[in-house]
Amino acid sequence: MTETAALRTAPLRARAEIDLDAVRANVRTLRALAPGAALMAVVKSDGYGHGATPCARAAVQAGATWLGTATPEEALVLRASGQLPDDVRIMCWLWTPGGPWREAIEARLDVSVSGMWALDEVTAAARAAGRPARVQLKADTGLGRGGCQPGDDWTELVSVARAAEAEGLVKVTGLWSHLACADEPGHSSVDAQLDGFRAMIAHAEQQGLRPEVRHIANSPATLTRPDSHFDLVRTGIAVYGISPSPELGSPADFGLRPAMTLSASVALVKQVPGGHGVSYGHHYITAGETTLGLIPVGYADGVPRHASSAGPVLVGGKWRTVAGRVAMDQFVVDLGGDRPEPGERAVLFGPGDGGEPTAEDWAKAAGTIAYEIVTRIGTRVPRVYLNERQAG
């Protein structure tokens, strides 16, 4: 019996079930929305909390030809896993001085460069490795985070990168940027960034660069802006079946299915009188005689404390609400006199088609976004993979 199979049948305190068939189906849906572009499945932050390697494998089975991570360390783990085809391209973009450039070159990673310090370090590493580095130049077209500014900075970066390419130290495989407001329908910055990106591409190509891919589209742009698809789309949260913005539509509106279901076993059910304080600070007082259920997960597991007195949970076929504060390891729900047996399943969130709350419901309760809800689920919660061995 595999570890996942054993976990699936074990009586666990909590579990996060990851439906890899949903990941595969989401990737196919996204590919169909961008038929003229290759697809990158972004698996940073352990696959947005879903598990980087299993989700990467499922995404590749469904037709993703690129994988993306934030840090080089994440990318190196993927490459070393031995569970992915050798020809899958892996890109990483969050570098700091002194990073593992040579290791990345030797692992055949595509590395992002936003400024001269990074280009200097990667070319030095390429000399030491005796092989060219795969480099993607990032342009800041308006997000104001990573990326090279247009104008003189971009001119210098392109010029030096072209010279390094001519010397055989690098191969400029891509030109890319990132959108600031693609999740806000009709935001004027999207058109402005696309115009800026086209101009920066044009300059680079006039200087002799011939990138394999040009890319700027994230999940929301992949879903709503075909003119942003270029040669490659970078899909992150949508791979896991979560809408990048409720204003754009629900997952079902885009043909996506959430892949994670978070549940826990009810640890205790007890009857209490009216006027009974619940959890730290007694921010919840029972209105009358009732039953309380103890759910053995808390903010150490990633349940947001900001959802105290607001987070929804399905217990016994009914929606309940967190009663009082979420503690480090547990929280309480008011069962209103119902008496489920200890060990009954409490579902915090899932796809929603079984009547359970969704990650978006928890995001609203906590005043955040669904990205954070799934990504913050901690390592104390075992991941149980469904449909793990099915082919793409």
C-alpha cells in the first residue's frame, strides 16, 4: 500500500485531499483558452499548498510544457525529483545576490534576470560551469516589483545580454513581464502594460535577440485577455481550480474545479448552558443551551485567525460558523443542539458541489483572497492525493 493510500484510509486529525484529476482537467481547460501558446503551470510555494511535484507531474500529463517557481531552490527540487520528463522546461524568477546560479545552469533551468547585477552573476557562473545559461530578461512594464525599467536600463541590459550571447555564455530564451491589475476587469493599466511590453520586445529583437518565448499573461489574463497570450501563458492559481478574482467569475464560470478539500475529524461534542463563553477572550457567548463541537485545526495549520467568528464549516450536512476565536491548534463551532459523533468529518472547504464551503468563502470570512487560504495550509496537515496514478 502506498503512503497516499494508507493516508486515505487512516483516521487522521485533518487532511487536505488533492484531486489530481481536477488539476489535469484545469490544465486542459486553460490550454484550450490559449490554443496558440504554450502553457506554464506555476507550482511555487509547494504548488500553492497543493504539493509541487505531484501537481507538476499532473500538469505535464495534461499538456503543460513549462513549470514555474519563484525561487531557484524550488526549481532545483523539482528537477532533482526524477518524476518529470527531462525535456520539461522549468523557470525560476526570484533571485538574490549570491544565489545558486551554477547549480541552476547545470540543472538546465531557465533563470530570470531583471538587472545588471544578476546578468553579471549568471554570466560568471556560466564561465565556471563551461556551458551557457538559459536566461529570460524580465521587463517592468508597470507592476513596479521585479523587472528592468524601460529606457536606458532596458537598453543596457539587452545590449550586454546580446554580447554575452554572442560570447556563448548565455542563451536568451525569453522576454517576459507581469501584469498588475489583470484581475480587475477593464483596468486601463492592462492595455498600457501590453503596449509597453510590445515596445520593449521590439527593441530587444531589433538588437538581435531571438527569444523562444515572450510572455506576460498570468491566470486572469489567460482567462480574459487573448491579446496577452503571446507565446506562453503562466497559469498559477487557475491550475488548482480557483478563480483569480470573484469579479471575473467563479471557477465553474471558467470550467475550472478546485482541487483541494480540507477537512478534520470532530474531536469532541459537548452540551453547554446558555451564557457559556467560548474560546479565548469569550468573544462568543452561547445564546442558550446548545452543543459545541471541537475542530482540531487552528492557525498553526493555516486556518486564518482573521476568520474568527466568521469561518464556515460543514458538519453533519449543515453549515456552521466558527464560534469565537480560532486558536493555534483548534476552534469551536456551535452545533445548535445537534450531536454528531466524535470522529465525524468536518469540511472546511472544497469544490462546493457537496454543499461544503469553498476557499473563496473562507477568503471572504478572513478578508483576504483564496490564494492565501490554500497556500497557507501548513505541513501538519497531510496531503492525500486522489487519482494519482492516472495517465494524462
